Amino acid sequence: MLTLRTGVAVFRDVPEGSYTIIARHPDLTPTEARYDAVLTEKTLLGIRFTYNEPDRQLSTIETEVSYLP
């Protein structure tokens, strides 16, 4: 049976710059996933990571960047 779990975090008004986004959980395999992003002014940053619960397997890390007016 496949059971996926998803964690979501949203950050607003993150200062402009280059970032490495890390999703980490000590009980998953791999224990972390990294994603590099360059943000400009007035951005909304969403991060979602998904893992397979029974296998404790990290599947994906995804980001979404929206630019605020």
C-alpha cells in the first residue's frame, strides 16, 4: 500500500538573495533534499516535500515562487 505524506511551508517577504532550501527528516531516506533558489524583492516562497510513509522514503521537494505586487 502506498501512503504519501506532504509537508508544506510558506514564507512571505523573504529578503532578496540566493538560498539553499533544505527539507530534512532524520527518519527518512535520504535524510534531506536540497533545492537552490534565487529570490527577488517581494516574493512569496512555498516549499512542499512529499514522502512515502510506509517506506520512510523522501520522494520530492518542490518550490513555488510568486512575486507580489
